[in-house]
Amino acid sequence: MANQTELESLPKASSGGGTERYPWHDWLNGRVWEITRGDYDITEIGFRSVACTAAGKRGLRAKIRKQPDGAFLLQAVPRG
């Protein structure tokens, strides 16, 4: 039988060493950013999702608009 240990609670998930894949500190500073396909390496739907999640973790809301050329305009605003 495998070695099993019962824990009192589930530990918090690791953030992967504290590094972020994208420069959210810059992109979520309240200014409007044009984010092009070369700036991210996931699907468009995936990028929208991670941008909204990153903003939410900072108490912000991400406003995202897709441009005709495929770029996104991204701006973080306060929730509410």
C-alpha cells in the first residue's frame, strides 16, 4: 500500500515561483495598451481569460476590445 498522509487542509496553490508569463504590472496600469499576437502566445479566447483573471487578482476589471487587424486594446479599470 502506498504511503498516504491526511492533511488538515488543502495548501494554497503555488504561483510557480512568483514570475508571471506576461507583464501584467505594465499592461494593467490603467493606460490603454495595444497587445498584438506576438505579445502573447495563447489563443485569443485564452488571452481574454487570463487578462480578466490577472485584473481580478488585482481588484481591477479588464476592458478588452479586438481590433480589425487582430490586435487587442486592453485597459484595466477599477471594479464597480
